Amino acid sequence: MLPEQSQGYAGCVERRSGVDRRNRSMWRRAMLTVTGQRRYARRAEDRTNYYVDHYNIRWLGVTAAILVLCCLDALFTLKLIQEGIAVEANPFMKALIDHDLQVFFLTKYLITAVGVFILLTHKNFYIFRSVKVGHVLLGLLVMYALLIKYELLLFGLAAS
């Protein structure tokens, strides 16, 4: 028997050190809420439809890219409308543009941010039994990139 092991209940070898690992400092608990600890499901049978609280840099990059492209889309939309190249097709967003540009921009950003946050937290879930929500998030990034490319094309057509 090793020195740190002792006889426990019913003659079993006690391998615990006596230090409660759950008893962490307040700083450590605060950092866990920011950085997270669960990165993936540990058991194979739990590998579908599970939450994590630690996201790798890829998912944070995808999320940040979507939010940046959302802001670019709002700016390009306003510029295209101002130059008379395009009109806002969404009646709700058109009303916000007519009311206040800052409210339009903030509303567009918040709607996208909340949606992306919901998709990110459910990235390991499946919809329609075959499509992973994480792939929907990647598809959203591609769609935003194509939208920005289209808006840049509209600026190019207007310049010629």
C-alpha cells in the first residue's frame, strides 16, 4: 500500500488525497464561468444533442465573423439606399431606417447576435435528424459572405 493510501470503508483502499477538489477559490469559480470546462460529451451515447460550456477558437471565430459581416451588411445597406441603388425589402427594417438609423443598426445587430448565440449554444444538436446546428452556423457565415460580395458587386455596378 502506498503512503498516501489508507484503509477506507470495508477494507477498501482509500485513494483520495483528502483535499476536496470542489472547494475552489472564488477566482477559480469565476474563471470557470468565463472559460468553461465541458468541451465535449464524454460518453459515446451522449454525443448527440449535448451542451458544452467551453467553445474552441474555431466557433468563436465563426461567431465573430458573422457579427462583423452583419455590421458590414447594415452599413452597406444604408449606403446602397442612400445612393439610390437599392431599397430595403423588409418592412420592419424599412420602418426602423425611416425612424432612426442607430435604432436600425442596433436592432439588426441584436437580432443577429441573439440568433447566433442560440445557434452556438446548440451547435452539437441535430435538426431534422441529420443536420447539425453547427453546420447551420457555418452556412449562415457563408450566406453572409455571399451577401457582402453581392453588395460589393452592386457598388461596382453603380460606379461604372
